[in-house]
Amino acid sequence: MTNKLINFTKDGQKIILNYQDQPLELTILTPEIIRVFQDRGNASNSYAIEGDKKIKTDFDIEDKGDHTEITTEKLIVKAYDDKKIDVYDEKGDPLIMDYRGTRTPIDRQMDKEHLKLAESEGHDVKKLLGMHDENYYEIIKTLASDEQFYGLGDKTGFLNKRHYAYDNWNTDNPDPQVESFTRLYKSIPILLGIKNGHPYGIFFDNTYRNHIDLGKESNNYYYYSAVDGNVDYYIIGGDSLKEVITNYTYLTGRVPMPQKWALGYQQSRWGYSVSQKQVEKIAENLRKYDLPCDVLHLDIDYMDGYRVFTWRKDTYEAPEDFIKKMRKLGFRIITIIDPGVKKDDGYKIYQEGLEKGYFVKAPDGTVYVNEVWPGDAVFPDFGRKQVREWWAKNCKYLVDLGVSGIWDDMNEPASFRGEVPEDVVFHNEDEKTTHRKMHNVYGHNMAKATYEGLKKYSGKRPFVITRAAYAGTQKFSTVWTGDNQSLWAHVQMMIPQLCNLGMSGFGFAGTDIGGFGADTTPELLTRWIEGALFSPLYRNHADRGTRSQEPWVFGEPTLSIYRKYLKLRYRFVPYLYDEFYRESKTGLPIMRPLVLNYENDPHVYNMNDEYMVGEDILTAPVVQEGQTERAVYLPEGEWIDFWNGVEYSGKNTILADAPIDKLPLFIRKNAILPWGKEVSHISDEPDKTMTFRVFGDKVKYTHYQDNGLDFNYQNGEYNLYDVEVADGHVKIKLAYQGYAHEYQQIIVKLADREVVFDYCDGEYVEK
Ligand code: GLC
């Protein structure tokens, strides 16, 4: 029977479409963002979106007989009977069209005999048959033959998600992550599409377990399904993929300016932190071998029996002295914190949490216990504000010791005696609910608490790394892709994975360089440190029990090549920092796939082994063992080989020479790169001079400068420099002046000469 659209009512920018059964609400947030909402009896608060994002937007709404039509300056939405919604851009190009047919589940070849056997072996037959609980729902959209998909956060596999299906249920699965994995540690349900050349986004804001099939089941439709929750999704338009991302990050937030040192190299390994002596040995070697590095990570063994917010005493002198000592050598210390609190009556954090009722409970009202690193452990109920505040306060312990950032791990949450059952009692703020609803935002809320603690007690821009995340976590934390392995398949996957995270709002992300599990080889490690050169988070990390993978353990030439790339990384830090500044304004990622910059070029829709950094840098890492040359596709425009200055015309594939010490690297012609100094680590002192390298002859570039540490930039304490090159002349102007440490000298390196400027009387004067 048809579910008739009877009429509509308007409440400001909310349109209530009155259907025979229940209403469907469309809320116009901006000319390019429309929320589609159907109340299915769940609380409607969002963890991804903070604050009211609605801006005053003009729109028309008209009853057109067979449908109701809503028009903003940028989008047209047509609502029909049966809650069918079609979305077009302002020119009438179809973007998101509800599917009118019915789904045909993938043929699993499960005949009766098979099902009987499966049942006798204890399998959930209902599940095998694709049957669902009563709260389950599906949203099915029409799929065009040329439609391409991106986004969805950290999912494994290739850049373009068409033909694949994924689950959103944060999961710690220690097996080697391959493209058949449907889920990983994060749930970031932002889907970006390009349909007939027209970009769009859909953000499904539902924390319950959900599934996205992007044309795996059928060539005619793609669909989203969730086991429970409201229908709550956002239609996102924009004239380009970039604008869609800018709109999405307007909605869910942007990566804030990091502390500058966080862009430096970071060294880690599970096992170092068992003793101060071992950590000091690593620090000593990094300096001895002239390897620039800013951060040492302490994994779980620095704690006293894996009790969070404690420090072991047997193998460390006073931690504050140790941390000070490391700082003197130019290293900052990051400590890991897991959510699982050891069940131990003599332990303050456990006692306090227990007394205050801060841990999640089994349905019978007793505190829920599972096993993590410390053995029996209990889990803070991070959905509650008081619990987040308590956790934030606990972070003070680490801040006071001098720790520079916190690495939140195991926060899916992971547990060793099976997954936390879905009916364990959690809170959605003050509302009593279950793990089933709060699972996917557990890591998000832990990261938020950590961010708030670091901000409050350090006054610095918080440096948090989290493994689990939800859409919007980018406001609080950087992420890494969890436990990869020392496999060529995983250095290959780094590129699509970080590019999709970037397009999903997570511009600050990285992989475990060298691979976490399994044993690396000198060649794999070398190609990884090269290929990850522009990975926003640049950290080598490995599992205990795997072969050591610090650069010096392999001798030459690995050590020298590794050193060469660490030094090169620091040269690019000012450019990366500028990119973070631009990202904080636009939401556009630092590391990005070619499709984001060249969305009209179908050649790059499936480009898995090249990436760009901002607009001006293109790199084509070698991610195959034994390869010493490779094909590089250069998109439209002119490109300059970074190493030898040779120019190439784009829309062309070239063969690049790539011996083991060479990362194929190209700079867009007419680009300027701020060029960092050769340093062992990022200093807290303001730079007195800055160098710009010019590639080409006509270009203008804006460079950002602030103190790289705290929030003063939000009060205007920063400078913007315009560097302009045209007709052989160079001009430098302070386009905005708010930070009292202007560079005293600026050097501009052109292809054939250097131009030096001195700062006098508020101006840059050529020497
Ligand atoms: C998890 C993390 C890994 C860490 C280990 C021990 O496996 O993903 O990075 O080293 O736990 O804390």
C-alpha cells in the first residue's frame, strides 16, 4: 500500500512531511546541508556535531501535485509518497535518488541442507538468511553506472569504495588487515560520491551498528542499514568534492591547529618503556646517529602493573626528572592510556570510580568486568559528562609530570574475554542505555575527555592520539590506523587509508611506519619511511616480540637513507604546518588523493599508489618489493621533478627512476614551499629567519606563523606573510600581523638566485 505524503508543515527551517504513518523531517541547515530525520524512539543528540549548525537560509517549498519540492540556492529536494526523496543540485543534476525497487540480497547459495547444517553447528541462521530485528532499517539509493565512492574513514582496501561493503562497529581484530575486512577501529560514516561528475556527501549519524554496501550487492543501488536508532542523515552538496568536505567538516568539526613539534618524527615500540634505561638508550641512539626526532612514546609497560595514571617505580627514577632529562635532549614524552581500569581494591582510580559509580554495569547492576592488559578490568562510562570530567582530571597527573600528549588505545573498547555484551548498561549523557548504542562512540568520548583534560591542565593545544573514533573525533584527536603488519600490502594500503581518513575529516592521521606486527625488512622499512614522508603523523611503532625496527639496527644503507628522509621531513614541516592552518579553515586534508584535486579526471578515480600534499606536492612512493622505477601519472598542469628540476607536462604517465634511496616527488610548477631548517627537533623558540623555495616563475603564496604551542593564535597572535614572485621580482608583505616575533630575515630561493629580505620598520626590504 502506498504511504501517502499528505501535506507538509513548516517550523522555521524545519519542514515536516506528514506521511500517513509517521512524519519525516527535513531541516535546512545551510543552502548545502539538509538533515533528513525520522524519530524512531531514540534520543536525537549527536556526538559528531556540537552546537547548532543551522544558519539562516532562504528556501522555497511548493506542493507540485505528485511531490513536494524544496529549493535552496544550491539544492533541490523532491519528496514523494512512500518517503522517497530525490536530491538534485541547483542545475537539476541528480545527486542522491531513492531507489524504487527492492533489494535482492547477495546470493549466498544457502539451500535448506546447508542451513540445517549451519544451525546444527551453532550458527545464527537468521543472520545467514539476512533476517533482522524489528528495529532494523535500510536506506536504499539508486546507483549510476559511473558512480564512485570515497570516505568512510579507516576502512581497509582501495581508495574507491565502489563494489565493496563495510560495517561500522569499532573492532580490534589482530589478524593481518586485508581488503576483505569489513570493519576496523573506527566508525566514520561519511560517504562521498561522484555521480556523473557531480559530487555529494551523505553523513549517516547513527551510533548503532550499521552497514554500507556500495554496489557490492547490486549495480542498481547502494544502501545503508542500521540495526536500530533513528533515521538521521545529512545530505551534503557543494560545487566540488572539496566543497562537500568543507561542508561536512563545518558540520562535524575540523582538526584544530596542532603544536608544531607534533609534525616531527616520532619513535615508538612496545617494550622500550619497561625501563628508563631502555628509553634513554633509544634517545641516545637517535642523537648519536643524527636522526631528527621530537617524540618518544611510552607504551603500557611504563605503568605500575598496567594501572592507568600510575608510573612504575622499580625501573624509573622520579618520572618528572626523567621527562625533564629527555626534554633537554629535545624529546617529548607521550604516554599511552587505556580505558580498562584494573580491578584492584588497593588502587585509587579503581576505588574512586567505583565509589562514584563511574563504571559501566552488567544488567544485574553489578560493575561489569572483562579482561584487558592489567587482567580483570572495569570500564569508565564515557558517555556521561561527570565521567569525562573525572577522566580529564586524571590526565592532570601526567601533565604535571611533564608528559606532552596522551595516546588513547584499546578504546573500541577491546576486551580479551569476548566483546562487551550489547546489553551492558552505558549512558548517553544522562539517559540510561546500552553498549549497543554507545559502542561506536566509546573511543570518541574517551578522546574528548582526554582533549579536555590536556587543554585545561596544560594550556597547550592537546596532542591526543586515539585508535577508536567516530565522526567528529577529529576535533579532539589525531588517529593512527592501529595494528598493521610489516607487509608490503600494508605500506600499499597506507595511501588509500590515510587519503580516505583525510577526506572523512581526519586530516591528522598516520600508520605504524615499518609495520606493527611481524618482522620488517630493511627494504620495507626504507620504502615506508619514504612513502610516509608527508603522513601527518610520522611515527615508527612496532609490536613487542617483533624484530627491532629502529633505523640503526639494519646498518647501511638503511640508516643513511632513513636519516635523509627524516631530515627532508623537517624541511617540509613549515609547509605541513601551513597546510594545517589551511585545513583548520577549510577542512581539506593535508595528505589527499589525486581525485580530491582533480575530480574531473577519471584517470585518478582509482589512484591507489600516489598522493598529494595540499595543492602543490605529488608523490608516487615505491610500494612494491624490488622495484627501482615506476610509472607516475601526473595530472593536468606542469610538474617539476623535486630532485633534478626536470619539467613535465601533466595528463601524462612518465617512468620515474626510483632506486632504493629515492622517493619519486614532484612539485606543481608555480609553487612556493616554505623550507624548514636542518634541526634535530622542533624548537619552542620562535624562528628568526625563514626560507622560501620557488618552483616556477609566477606565483603567490601565503605563509602562517604562530608560537606553535598554545591557544594565543585564537586571540589574533599570528602572522600571515604573502610571498609573491612575478616577472623576476619578489615581494614580501605581512598580510596580517599579530605575533610579535616576525622573521628578522627572509630568504627566497629562485631557480637561479637568492633574494634576501631584512625586516625593518614593519617592512621586508630587499638587501
Ligand atoms: C595495541 C595497540 C598497540 C600497542 C599495544 C600495547 O595493540 O594498537 O599500538 O603497542 O596495544 O599497548
